[in-house]
Amino acid sequence: MTPVRILLADDHPVVLDGLVRILDRPELEIVGAVPDGQALVDAAVERQPDLILLDISMPVLGGMDAIRRLRKLGVPSKIIVLTMHSGIPYAVEALRAGASGYLLKSSFGDELMQGIREVLDGQTFIAEAIRQPVLSALEGLPGKGAIPLTPRQREVLRLLAQGLQAKEVADRLNISPKTVEFHKQQMKQLLGIQTVAELGVYAARNGILES
């Protein structure tokens, strides 16, 4: 049987070495290991691998841009992102850009091999740790604002968007200010938002102010 040809891209030599060891199997063939996104694009166009494993955070050209470039160039290789970024927006963006898999470096042993098998079989594979929220977010798109929030998160967001401070929100909802801050940070990560003002914009656009 012809081995599956795999191209690796990560700017950490230790990660590349680890992947080479894990993927040292008769049914797999490593056709290259590159340290940045541009080198990945060049190697993929030249070597046409069956599968590409890449990180998001890479120099010269980031992983997301590399995925878009590969798809624009018509490279048909299956793509799996292997990254430390567990934020839901990262996974959603990667899958919408053209990746077929999204795995976390914190658990890329057996899960990596399972992901490779399923992606090569034409399926989409998402790390178990973030699978359900990512699938929920993808089901709610095309709009970025469709990423779901829990009822409690919506309550916290609605009050923050009205201009209340964390202590006031806590008093209103009978929870601690620390819990309010926790929900605020979780929402920022989930939605890819940096400031409370941006949370307010999100709330306004998605009808949360009236909920």
C-alpha cells in the first residue's frame, strides 16, 4: 500500500522532532518539515502531500494565512492544525479557512493518529476537549455573532453592556465579583474580543440587550 505523504510545519524543532517520532510508521511518509508558513506553502505546492500538519503561530506567514493561501492556490492536501491555542474562535476560523482537523498539542498522542485517520477518510476531526463548543459555533455561523453563550453569560454580558461595573453586576445577579470577572474573560476568549466595549457591540448586534 502506498504510504500517506505528510508535510509538517512548526517553528519549534522539538515539536517537529516529536511529530517525526510519533509518525514513524510504515503507512506514513514524512515528505518535509518546515519552520514557517511561507516555507510550508512553497513545499506543499512542490511536493503535493496527502496531509499537512501545521501550527497556527509561525513566523513569516501565520498558519491561518497559510491555509488560505494553500486553498487559493488549489492545493488539495488535507490540513490538520496542531496548536496550543484552545480558544473556540481559533478553531472555527481554521476550519472555515479550509482545515479538516483541529488538535491541541496538549494531547496529540493517540488523538493525533485518530484525527489523521478520520481526516484522510473525509471527515472533520476536532480535539475532544473543545469539540462540542466548536461544533455548536460552526452550526450557528455564518455570522460571527452566532457563537453561543450560556444563559448566565448572556445575563452578565447584558448588564456589562448597560455600563454596570463588575460589583454591580455581581450584586444584581447575587454572585461574586470574581465570578463576574471569570464569565467576562471566558466570553472574551470565546468571541475573540479584547475589550468590554467590544462585548457591548457584540451584545447590541445580537439582541442580548433586549433579552
